[in-house]
Amino acid sequence: MGGERGVRAPASPPAAETTNLVVVQYRQGPRSFGAQTANDAVGVRMVQTLGVIDGALVAPPEGMSAEEASRRLREQPDVINAQPHVPRR
């Protein structure tokens, strides 16, 4: 600042990094027929169940981004919400 030597601007926080995974919340839980139907329709694979939200962490098929998979999952009638997974630091 102002030519002062040795003074640096504060580091900006790192941008949120996403993985190519999606967090999905289902109407009747991740093991329901509706969840399986939604997953099959989009082509995602369940990686881990998330009991707290009646959801799961899913992986899109090769060549599909987490954003695209999220959008397509949200179009399914048995899906409440789907968002790209952002890991905690």
C-alpha cells in the first residue's frame, strides 16, 4: 500500500473447489425405488448414503459434469434437491 515496503495485501480466500460429485436429497430416501429411478434416468452412481438428509453422494457418468448431473437430477420427480458437492476444508 502506498509504496510501503514489506506490506502485503491480505490473501484472498481460495475459491470453493468442487469435486465431480453431487449431493442429492430424495423424497423417500436414497434406497427408495424413486431414488433408484432418478439415478438410473440420469446415469449417476451412488457413492455414499447421507442419512441426515435422506440423500446420497452420487458420481455422474464419465463426461458429465457435477453441474449438469445436478440440473438433470433436479428435474426428476423424486428428487428434492441436487447440488455439486463442495468438500469442507
